[in-house]
Amino acid sequence: MQRQTSVERVRATLARRRRFERIFSALGVAAIGLSLLALATLFFDVVSRARTAFVQTYITLDVIIDPQVLALEGAPTPQALRQSDTQAVLRTALRERFPDVTSQGERRQLYALISTVAPHLLNEQLERDPSLVGQTLRLSVLASDDVDMYVKGHVGRDVPEDLRKMNDRQLGWVDALDGAGQIDTKFNTLFFTRGDSRTPEYAGVLGAMMGSAFTLLVTLALSLPLAVAAAIYLEEFAPDNRWTYLIEININNLAAVPSIIYGLLGLAVLLNFLGLPRSAPLVGGIVLALMTLPVIIIAARAAIAAVPPSIREAARGIGASDIQVVFHHVLPLALPGILTGTIVGMARALGETAPLLMIGMVAFIVDVPHGFTDPAAALPVQIFLWADSPERAFVERTAAATLVLLGFLVIMNAAAVYLRRRFEIRY
């Protein structure tokens, strides 16, 4: 019997190999397609929920800034205007707009159309411009979250009256205002200029954004120098012995430790033992620096190891010392990889929630932090708090805050790509 040659055997199996290649290629394309579909679905869901959070409903009223109604005595000083009874002024404007509302119960329902923080906003406006006292102003007054949800279409008339917060009478007043052109939606500047609030229409992300910014600054200031120094020592100067091997194993293990363990460490050591302030970006930054440190060390070591040995040999050949070799030649060439690993590690730290919950950054913080020791929240924690709130208006703000967080992550990853290309040295 004639034996098959190698060429004949290859040809006999070539069709089967090509069929397997086509199947494998189709499976790869399908996996990528499903991943992109899942990502697009998630992004579409978040955007569809968040888009209405960037506009806010206002009611236009003719408001008489009457000093007697404001209960002002003497000159309208900033302190007096800050404490003046602007709520009475706004309620008077509502009664004049609907003079047929006379009973006490109906008036309470009428007053509920405007936000409970609308008087506070008017106080701020009068404090900035005391000359408004005594004038009749056409003001855009912040509507309540119930009116806002109705105007945006999240609550319909087809819902039974006993299942919605606004009764038919209140909806009639809103429709009358809308028909007269006194209902308007504007860009929600409060969302970007205010801190957290129990009132949905007044809640903003500025406090959480500042808290995240201060926390990341502390994280970067602590983790980057320590990580680069550790990577340089382990890669360039550390002897090849069991202690170095043990350190390397522990660094790799620490990179895989669940983030909540670092939160427990911060709670036990930083808060309970050292007595550092709770809910402060300083503590959050230290905890996130401990969590990020192994990641940056691994990335920095990989970047340093990728520098060709010929660079080191050439530098030593012209008389450079070991320190000069590292800082004048190796480190500049490894800088793009180090920066990329650092920004990726910082992006991971930005999205962490569990460690911050353990050190108390889950507290309800109204004021915007101005320093590293001020009480603050962070964007992931703010999203967690809003997602747990029962009010319907917080649903869209949760999605909007998620978009803000995703925007920060996209910017940080884009910065990593830019810095890598900017400082990349071809050799």
C-alpha cells in the first residue's frame, strides 16, 4: 500500500483546519459583538435615566419684596436679609396668583408646588443684591420635586390619585401655570454647584466631586513616589535572594486583596488608633494609596524592566554611576509606562466605594469641603447614597452622577494615552 506523503497529509487536514479557524474567528467576533451590545445597553440605560436630571423645573411668579412681609427692622443688612422671612413673600405671590384658593388645607397644597429650599435661594439672592428690597420682581422659583417629576413626564395623569403624591387639584394648578407660560425648564446648574441635600431638586455633586478630588490628590502624593522608589529598588538594586523574592510575592498578593480589607485597616489603624478625622479625604486618600500602591509598583517594575539592557550598558560604558544610569536614562524611558500604570491605578481608586464606607465617608455631608480634613463624600459613595433614597427624583440624579463618574474615568484614561504618547521615546 502506498504511504501518504507529508504534503498529502497536510492537504487532507487543511479543509478541517480552515473550518476550525472560521469557527474560532466567528466566535471571537460574536464575543466582541455581545460585549459591545452589553456596553451600549448599559450606557443607553444610564443616559436615558440621567438626561432629565440636567434640567430643572421653575415656576415664574411676580414677587413683591415687601420689607414688612420680610419682617425687616431697620436697614436691610446682609445678616438681616439672610434671616428674613422670604417664605412669606413667596407664599403671598402664590396666593395672589390663585386668589380663589382660600381654605387652609388648599393653601398648604398650593405652597407645596414650590421647593422647600426656594426661600433659602431667595435669601441668597437678596443678600447678594439688597437693592431688590421694595421692588416687584418676576422670579423663577424652584419647583418641588413632585412638580418637577410631573413636568418631565415621569408621573402621568393616568396614575390613580391615591397612588401619586400630587392630587388632581395640584395638577390643575400646574396645568394653569403651564398654560400661562409660567412653567419653565432650565439647565440644572444646582446639580453642579451644590452639595448633597435631602431635597432632590437641591441636591448636587459638587461636594462629592471636591471630596473625590482631595482624596485622589492625597492618594497620588503618597502612592506615586513610594511606588516608583520601590520599583526602582526591586528592579535595579535589590539582591536576588529569598527576602527579595518574599517581598515580590507579597506585593503581587496585596494587589489582589479585596478593597474592603484596606477599609478595615484604615478603620482600625487610622481612625481608632491614630485618631484621624472620620469622613475626611485625608484618611480616604491614605487608604486608597495603600490599595493602589501594589498596582503602581507592578506597572512601574514592568516599565523599568522593558528598558533594553543596552541602554544601561552604554551609560555605564561612558562612566555613569548606578544612580545616574537609573535617573538619567532608565527612568525617562520607563516614564510613559509608569504614568500609564499610575493613572489606571488612580482610576481604579476613583471608582472604589467599599474602603470609603468603612472609614465613614458614607455620612450625609451637605457642605462642600475646602480642605483635606473637612468631612466629605466621594462620587461613588454619593451614587450609593442616592440609589438608596426612596424619592423618585433621586433616580435620575443617581444616573447623572454615574455619568459624571464615567466622565472622570474617561478623562483619566484619555490622559494616560496622551501622556504615554507624549513622553514615549523611541530607540
